[in-house]
Amino acid sequence: MKRRDFVKNTTLSAIGASLIAPLSVFAANRVTHLTSEDLTLLPAIKDDYSLHFMALGDWGRNGEYDQLEVGKQMGLWGAAHPNDFVVSVGDNFYPKGVVSEFDPLWHYSFENIYTAHSLQCDWYPVFGNHDYHSDVDAQIRYSKISRRWSMPARYYSKEINLNKAKNNEDEAVKKESKDKKPQAKAKALLIFIDTDPFLHEAQADYVEKQMQWLNQTLSNASADVKWKIVIGHHPYYTVGPRIENYDTLTMRKALSKTFEDHKVDVYLSGHEHSLQHLKPEGFTHQFISGAGSELTKVTAGVSYSRFQASEHGFMYFAIDEKRLNVRAINYQGEVLYQTELTK
């Protein structure tokens, strides 16, 4: 190598090193560690409840009877408010359920209706009477295909933690000091039951087995459980067309003692195509959220009714250790009713 080339190369190397070093320091200072949560648009309206979910029933009508409009409003509500999952209280597919996990109704009545990003969460369903007209277990099998449809069995339960960190609290606040006892793990127990067999004498053995499971599940609830919520399709009280119907009276006879014995806080159902809050004698509050598509009438002035509306919509539950807040929301986003149960 000629001397001038050696000097030139050495000089360039020195200049390059002098530039690269400061640039590398500059780049190192700008390294970021972003998670998906940092980049996602979170709900604008926050609260201090630990658990949130929407409840919808009697909806599967290919988007008709304002099903599509209710679905759009659910998406808007979920974009503006915290939401952990959706509960479907049955009659998921009209008029006769689905024939398999590949039935086109999965797309026409579910996947292509509830398309909002905020609704791409877990959906926990129960069966309604219309779901029983075809292969009812196809809805269980669909759980293996769908990311969000989550139905492990005909009846099942979930204990959900109510001690989630709120509003990104500082780590120092969340840590327990050594001389303090750990915070109790408050939970909500959600029990999903299969109600249509209760109406058929031929299913008596199945119903007895399910009731044994229901009583055992409630009895075995951990001491951490602060709220007990049972979810089924058929109501045990109503101010809709079925006030004295066989369906309602049968469920009342089957469930009332169990609810009272185990101090069930809420029974959430559908079947009546309306929005209702009922408080009959005893411990349990009945909420009906069956206004996902077609509507039926309600009767005003019934003594145990606190709210009733024959309007398309859904319900929104917000829960913490001591409070259970319920709102009835119509398809235009109006809060028709709000109540709060306390411990």
C-alpha cells in the first residue's frame, strides 16, 4: 500500500470512529421499550371498578330487528368504556340454532355483526330454547374454532379476580410492606347454567345432575368470593309476556330455594325480549337483558319491578369488592337506567 493511501485510510477511519461514537451514544439514549398497551387506544372513560362486562341476549337474527344497530352501539360503548368480556344469555341463533360449528349463521349472525375491535374479547354464552332446535353442542365445538367464543360445556363456572391494578398505579403503592398482611383476593363467581332442559320432563335426570352441580359450586365458593352471579336463559321472574307462563313458574320453583340458601346476588337472563330489573322477595336481584334484536312488550306497575323497557339494547356491569353497578343502554347509546348494589 502506498504511503498516501495508508494516511488517507487511517484519517477516514479516525473521522468515522469520532462520528460513530457520539451517534451510538445518542441512539442508546433513545431506545424505547413499548408494549402493545402503550400504543393501543384505551377507553377514554375510566372508572375505579375492577371488572366490566356487557350482557346481551336473544340476538341471532342475521342483523335484522336492529341486531346490527345494537351491535354497533356495543362496539362504540366498548371503545369508550372498559370492558373485559361479553355474556350472551341465550337464543344465540334464530330460528333453530346452528346445525354445526361450520353453519353459515356463525358469520351472518355473529362474526359479521359484532365486528368492532372492542368486541374482539371473550364471549361467554349459555343456550336458549331456540338453540336447542339443532345441534346444540355445535356451539361448544365452535369454541375450538373461534378466538372469542368461549363455551367449554353446557354449564360451567368462572371465578374472576377483582383485585386488578387500577389506573396503572405506581409499583411502590402496589407492593405490600413486610409488616402488613397481604390484601384479600376478592373475586366474583359467575355460574352459567343450561335452563331449557328444566322445561322438559324427559330431561329430569339431567336437570337433577345440573342442580347438584349448581348447589355444590355455590357451596364450594371460596371465602374470597364477594359476588355470586348465576346466568341462564329463562327468567324466574319477569314483567314481559311470560309473567305467569309455565317457563317462568318452572324456573322459579327450581331456583328460588338455591338462590336464597346460597345468597346469590344476581340472576341474569334473557328469553323476554326487553330490559328489566326485578327485585322479588328474597335476596336475589333478577336482571333481564334480552333486547338484542326482536322486542316484546313489558307491563308497568308490577310490584317487584324496578325498571322495564321494551327497547333494543344491552346491559353493562361494573363490579368491585363492594359495588355492583348495572346500566341498561339502548341502541342509540342512551343510559335508560342505572342501579348499584352494595355489600
